[in-house]
Amino acid sequence: MRAAITTRYGGPEVIKIQEVPVPTIKANELLIKVKASSLNSGDVRIRRLDGGGVPPFLMRLIFGWQRPKSGVQGMMFSGIVEAVGSKVKDYQTGDELMGSTGIAMGAHAEYLKVEANKTLYRKPQNASFEEAAAIIFGGTTALYFLQKAGIQQMNQAKVLIYGATGSVGTAAIEIAKHYGASVTAVCSFRGAELAKTLGADKLVDYTKEDFRALNAQFDIIFDAVGKIKKKDCQKLLKPNGKFITVGGMDVAKETGAQLEVLSSLFDEGKLHANIEKVYALEDAAQAHSHVDSGRKKGNVVIRLED
């Protein structure tokens, strides 16, 4: 099978398309024919050994010393069950699924093996494979942090989202609106129309205006790109307001229950995939380069052709 191999840690040029064996599954595993896989900031940060507060030495211990262990990155995927292990009861060949492999990765390949009890759920009925793969990373991350902040218990919460047009930010706008929140989106002018389309009530163009000068207070401030600190915006928080960020040591915990929520929201038209670009597997290095640029709006997807 073909796979995008991270031959070593480094820039996008380390990604090479190679032929590798199709995985062999165990009794509790599924073999998935991957139809689409997202490429997100987590993927490129692993490739660059850029773990924010995590030292490169520790990242090598976690992911692999010279490169990610299997060489195949990609965590979020959608596809069709090709084979089922003898102990698997909940799935059968032909099922259309979406899921996350977590730090095991492996989804930037034509076939993928996953444990049947991992983060899996049926693909939304109304979604293409590309859309199903795209909603997972931003959706699970936004859902995790917003629920951790208690948005589901708040009445008409006022939410500020910093970095509102990336994978996490776009999902956060729609999920916050689902919970009845009023959303202020902080983004550049290039993403303003997208944020408005997704339901943002107010826009702040950070290239022209310092959001910290706003005359407002918020129940939740969500840094969806990991670039600001609580001290930067403390005065914008209500007395019991919550500051949450993807830039800390807390990492979103992905679950099948989250995928069920995202699937329902997508089928109800309350959550969109917001795909900016779709790349063929052969162009995986180019896709990495685009995500590296920091100009990505929404999601980038790798499509795996038959």
C-alpha cells in the first residue's frame, strides 16, 4: 500500500510517498480502507518536534527517536471496514466509520489498523468521507475545552474565541452557538467572512484592533491556537469566567461519545467541515507546507484514491 512516510523529523520535505505492507490485524482489531484523513497542527508539530512546552527529547521518547515509530502520521480519518478481527462484535465489513488513532497515528496511508474499542463512530449520514475526517480534530478539541469550561451549564454565555478560523476555532464558533452562546471571534480580515458565516456575533480583526482593549467581559475566553496567556486578558473575564487554551499541558481527550455528538451536529446542519483544501496523498508534503505556513483557514484533508 502507499503511505506518506515521515522519514525523519524536520520540514515538509521529509515527507515521502512509499510502498509499505498492509497492516495485519489481531482478533480485537479492524482493518480500515482509509478514504480521507485530516492534516492538522498536531501532525505538523509532531513532524517538527515542536511540542510547545514539551521538550524535543521527551517528544522523541513518546513518538520515536529518529521519526514517528511507524513513519506514518495522521490521527483523524474516515473510511470503510475492510476486515474484522475474530473477537470484534460491533462492526462488520463495509461499515463506514470515522475515528482517531491518537498518538499511534498511521492514518496517512491507504490502510489502517485500529482497535475496535478505540475512538470510533459511524460516519455522519450526510457527510462525505472528506467532511467526516475534517470535523474530528477541531470538533473534539473545541468540544472538550468548551465543556471543561462549563458552557453546557451556562445560560447565554458570552464567549471570545481567539484564533477563530483554524480547525479548532471554526468548530468552537459553531459548538458555542449550539449551546446558545454569544460569540466574539478574533481573527484576521482574511477569515472574517468565514467566521461571520459560521455564526460569530462580533468580529475583531487583530491586525487592526487589540482585542484586549474591548469594553466587554466574557464567561469564557478560548485561545484556540495557543498564542495568548490568561494574564493577557484577565480584565476581560467575568469574576467566575474561564480562560481555556490549547497551548497548555492539557490535551483534549477524544472519545467515541464526542464523535457521536459531532456526527449528530453535522447531520443537523449545526456543524460544518469547513474544508479549505483537499490534497491527494502524493501531495502530502505540499499539504504539510500549507499547514506550516500558519495561513490555513478551517481544515486541510488528504484524500486517498482507490
